[in-house]
Amino acid sequence: MALTYVEHVAALFRKYMDEADPTWVDETTDVPGMLERGYDQFRDLVSTYDPYYFWASADFSVSGAGSIDLTTAAPILMGSGVLAATPRLHSLLKVAVLDGTSNVLHYIRGASNREELRVGTRDRRGYYFRAGTTLYFSGEITGTVRLEYVPQSLVDWTQTTTGDNEWIDDLIPYHDIIALLAMSEYELRDGAVNEWSERQLARRGRDLATFFARGAAREARGRRRFVR
């Protein structure tokens, strides 16, 4: 059976666990929690191979701004005010300035520290620097700024019942890795390492790495470059 939905991965996780005591692992709290943490690790792993696989973007209208507070500026991407349907920012990829037709005019260079941000005033495109939940610019910007970023997951891992049909993502052939990563969470609680699951996780992790090394878009393999 293809591991298409949350319920499928949850069923596989239960088989891997093979927990005889139903009171030891709660179905409504423990199982979803372990699966969610497993999926977060899975997404981080995927993003190391292809930062743009879970790509999202958000546009901000700014007027003479030297910074953007991502906890208050709409659309809110960080903090307690993020809407349930908004992909929360996990890691920032690129920052662009758009022209009047919403096309990318140019990308702003990322600064590694505040000193480099100040030096960026000499560059006509400018620099940005993220400190916590605030994005700083080397100069004031007026117009539309687009953030390209890796979002946190919106998958609801409580939907483990047959027929819930909670979608995960398109990496269906590798969703067993989520269950194996959840097993690592279970082993922390159980206090024992399952050598089989650890070996299987290592093998399937290599399979995932090979998939991205070959290229999800085969023709583009070896020719990928970022346009700046």
C-alpha cells in the first residue's frame, strides 16, 4: 500500500513499534506527536538536499522601511499571531525586490552579520540580515519585498484514522522514513535501541539522498544554478 496519507504512515509506525501494551503509547497524543517530530526531521533532511522542495513565498508592501518585523507585518510568518492556514517560516532562502508587475527586479544579498549589513549600503541592491524574528535591510526600501523560504509543515498528524485522508506530500515512496524517524522518538521513550530500524533508517536515508542526487527533474541535474 502506498504511504499517501497520515493514516498510512501511522499504521506502518504501529507495525514497526509492535507495542503490546496499549497504555504505554497513547493513540491520541503519543502517536501523533512522534509522527509529527519524525516528519519535521524528514522535512529538514529533504531540505538539505533540495532547499526549494518545500518552497513558499510571501510578499510584503513596505514604504521607506529599514526592517520588517515578521511577527507583526502582514502576512505574519513568525510568532503567536501566525494564522492556521499560513505556512510559518522555518528558514529563509532568499529576499527579492519586485517590480510593478510582481516580477523579481533583483535579489538582495544576505549578510552574515550586522557589520556586513552596514557594508552593504555600498551595494546598489543592498543587503539583508535576519536577527530572530526581524529582517533588517542595509537601507530603506519602498515597494514590494518577497521572502522565499522553507515553511514549517501544516500536516495534521492527529488524522490517523482510516478515511481521514490527511495529505502529506509528494515524496510518497519515501514516507516510510517518517515512520522510521518516529521509531527513533519511540526508542528514546522505551530506553532501548532497535538495531533493525536503525539500519533500515540509514539505508532508506541513502535512498532518499540518491533520489535527490539524481535530480527530481532529471534534465536539470548538473545544470542547476540560482538566478540572482
